[in-house]
Amino acid sequence: MLLLVDLDGVVYRGSESVPGVAKVLADRAAAGDTVVYVTNNAMHYRGDYVPRLAAHGAPVGPDRVVTSASASAVYVRDHMPSVRRVLAVGAAGLERELRELGFDVVTAAHAATRMSQEGIDGWAAAGHPDAVVVGLDPQLTYLRVAAAADCVRAGAVLIATNKDPLYPTERGFRPGAGSVVAAIETASRTMSRASIGKPEPYLLEAAAKLVNADPREAVMIGDALTDVQAGRAVGARTVLMLTGVTTRETADHLPEGERPTVVAADADGLASVLAALADG
Ligand SMILES: [Mg+2]
């Protein structure tokens, strides 16, 4: 089976392992399952997750992690062949993913600096990009929003890595990529053309494509309702874990159209449901 596995709230919570989950995944991989990790987090380069996941004991290789940043780069390459130059609003991981696929990348930081030093608008400062790709930018400034909005108003296509309104941290909730996207959509009076991360299907489609699999054959394992929604959107079976943001109470009262295939309370529950799903 292909297992598409969310990270935060499933494999780990912050820096802590979720007890037993990495071992369950390692056992499944040893038995022949393919494990690909899928995260909406657009800040980190996907390769940076490899040592981190290995430290938790999870089965992982260099090409077994897809982020909403890497999937956005793939999406633009595959769906928008005329795009060459991209304005990246986000952290270093987003910039790197776009560069790796051959895009001519200018950062919002660079464009904002030119705007203020040279007194030019964001479109000129960014060198007339064809697309604006937006993730969580922890260094976001007013001028970076202005640069992105100028580019979109001038005709650059707006792509959201994801629209998560919030980003959970050990110090509580912070604004997520969706909050940054909303600022640029509002300022440019233009809705983003696509949002790549969960609950939309593109992140999971990119993950399945990476291992030449059909996403309809996959099992999506996640702790949020957006994981279930994304899984349903690609026709995958879904396992909702109660190890993260979703409570038993919420899971038990979902309307018909939002229910996962199965709910698993913890690692033992996950092992049982995956054994059952593997048996068909
Ligand atoms: Mg999660």
C-alpha cells in the first residue's frame, strides 16, 4: 500500500515523537508498504525533514517527503509552462524548492529592499515575474505584501502553497500561510489561482506521482479534518488520528460527507486499521 502520512500531530508534535507511530510506519515499510510524508508546512526544504524523521525512527529516504512548497513548484512547472520568473513570498525552503525546478526566483525580501532604496514599484523591483508563490513568511513586512500585490495587479499569477489560517507552535497559534495569502489577495483584489496544500488534492497527487502510484490506491493518515478532506478529494482511503488536533468528540460527530474511512486513537489503533485495510 501507499501510505501518505501527515507529519505534525501524527509522527511528532513539535519536537516530541507521537509514541509508537514511527515504529508502526517502519514495520509497514519493512512489510512492503511505501511511505511518503505530506506536509502543508512550506517553510523548510523537503530534504531537511529526512534527518529529523530518521531521528524519530520513521522510515524515510531523500525522495519521500513532499511539502506544499515543493508541490507548488511542481504544480507551476506542470500547469504553467510559460512561467519563468517567480516572486517567492515565504521562508528559505520555498525559495530553494522553486530554484531546484529551474525557476528564476526573486524573493519578496529582495524586491522590498529595491522598492525602498530605488523608489520603484514592486513589479519593477521584482523584475516582472510571471508568478507569485506564497507561503508562510515569518519575516513578512508591509513592503513584501506591497511587492507581491504590485506583481499580481500587473498580471503575475498568484499561487498559494496552502491556505491554513493558523500555524500551531509550542507557544500557541501564529498566523499561517493562509493569512499571508489573504493579505496579498486583498491588496491585489485577486484571488489565488490555486492553493496546493491540503485540503486541496494537489499535494497528495504530487506525493503519489513521486512514487508512480495512483492516489486512489493510497491511504492518507492525518490528524486534521483537512487531511481527511484532501484524502477524499483524491479518492484515497483515510485514517483520522486522534494524536493531534482532532478530538474523539469531533470525530464522532462528523457529517457523512466529511468522515474518514477509519479513526485511530493512537499507534496501536493505527497498526490495527492498516492491517485491516491491507487485507482489503
Ligand atoms: Mg497534522
